Amino acid sequence: MKKIIINRRRFISLASMAAVLPLLTNVKTALAGQNANMRNALKYQNTPSGDKKCSNCSHFIPGANAKALGGCRMLPGDTEISPDAYCNAYAKRA
């Protein structure tokens, strides 16, 4: 049987990876929570305000198709922006 020797540096490396692993599985949740304050500050809502909606805003980053969730340059890291939503940062696309 082969004897496994773990030095202090290797042990710290393995312990660090074990500590970070649960955080990596919840990254999407963490990012959405990070932007909750920005959403509140910009008065984000899931419904349009007349003709003003994310799909025709210059800040909107479209998703895979016209109805898919996308992103917003004003809410970095937030990938759950509805194309039919609206916020105070709205700027009509040229």
C-alpha cells in the first residue's frame, strides 16, 4: 500500500478548494442578490411602461431569442432581465 504524504501547502490548497466549491454552485443566486439593490434603485419592474420596455432599450443585451431573458449594461452580471420589463434607466434604442 502506498503511503500518502500531505504537506501543509497541499493541505491548505485542498482545504481552500473544498471551502470554495459550495460558493461556485451558487454563483447565479449570488449575482442576482448582488443586483437587487440596483434593481430597486432603478425601479425595475417586470411589466412595460407603455411603449418603453427593455427589448427596445439601448442598454438591453438580448437573450437567445426574442422572448428569452437577457442582460442589461446598467445591471452588470444580472442575466435575468425580461425583454418586456422596464426601469428608470430606459433609453430608446436608435
